[in-house]
Amino acid sequence: MDNCLGNNLKKLRKARGNTQEELARYLGISVQSISKWECCDGMPDITLLPKIAIFYGVTVDRLLGVDEVVRTERIRQITEEYSKIRERPTQDGLPDVDYHLVEGINLLRAAVRELPDCWFFYQLLASDLWQYASKLEIDKKTAFLSEAETLCRLILQNCKEDRYRHCANEILCLVLHDQGNQEEALTLSLSLPDATGTNDFMLTFLLDGEELQRQLCICTGIYLRTLYRCVKKIEEQGFDPSLLRNDDNRFLLAEIQRICL
């Protein structure tokens, strides 16, 4: 409990934007005491716990980390249920992507209502909504894209964790594109890190042995999918390879087609 209280106290104070001095004045104690608690070097007197909880507008249980234990277990349960839905085969033994998406979306919608500060579920739901919308006719996809956009913007407005913010930006780019908002989609995409700014790129410098081999497979998959999308769009749009600037570029396009197709 010591660690939970110290970490929770620090998180609550920073989220509210107040100083250790302000909390110390409110409680009528020294700043050094607050500092020790936050460093997990001791705990406040039990009579101070309700006052601290009132100051931050939380329960004593949440302050002590009891709520967090229950919340973490609930997140685990929902995540496990979601994984089972996505992996469940249909009667013919093959996955039914549309069915799995719909059932997964319904589960995640309920999860977001139950745990409104779990950005992991917001991100998953936004991604599934975009994927499902991509399978629908234009007149039926609007509501799903709008819901996905709202979720992404909520993450960007309220979440401080970079991993969820990065995912939200990526999904939002795709949603805006499908909504016909190409200008904002392009502006947002240009603000994202380029390929050399990703963790996949940096890990190629840091890993060795089997870990490096696994990373090679991950990077190869990512870039082959990227190249494949480029080639398919070029083909669909009837792009003339002769418009490329030189023979090297035409050779590159031919190689991409050979590898991906």
C-alpha cells in the first residue's frame, strides 16, 4: 500500500497542477512530509487520509490504490474476452472478420462506458470502427467514422501517454481521409514521425541475435505492406510508370511489384 499511496498521491497532485507546498498548507504539515510520502518513505497518519481524499476529490480506497487493483483486473478480463472474440472461428472453421468486428465493437463500447479513462479501449474501439466502416457502402459508414473520430480526438485532448496519442493520430489520419477531409489528414500525417523516428527503426541498432531476427521480420512485414498499398493505389489510379523521372525509379517500381505481388 505504501507504494500505491505514494505514487497515487504524486499522480493526483500533478494532474491537479498543485504543489507540495499547497497540499502541506491544507493539511497543516511540513512540505518534507509530503515529499517523503511521494517517495514512498512512510505514510500519512490515518486521520489525514480522508482530508487528502477530499482535497483531490477521490475516495480513500482510490488514494490507497484499492480501486486501481480492481480496475486493473477488470481491464484484464475485458481484454481477454476481446481476444477470444477476435480469435473465435465460425462454423466452417474460418474467421468471420465482419462478425468479429461487430461483436468486438459492442464489447469495447461497453468497456469505454465502464472505464471512461482507459485509453487502451478507446484506441482499440476507434481502430475497429474504422476497419468496419471501410467495409461498408458510403452512405452507411458515416456514423462509424464519426464515432472513431470522436474517440481519437478525446484521446488527444485528455490522454498524456504517447503510445495512445501516436495511435490516435494514425487512426485519425485514416478516418479523416475516408471522410473526404484530405487537407487535415495530410497536415496531420506530416506531423507524425517519419520511418527513422519509429521504435522499429531504432531497435535495429539496439538488438542482436534472435531478437534482431524477430525485429527484421516485423520491419519487413511493415514495409512490404506499405509498398503493397502504394503499388495497388498506383495500379487502381492507372498511373503511368513512364512519368517517373528516370530508369532507376521505374526499376524500383518493378521490384516493388515483383516482391509484393
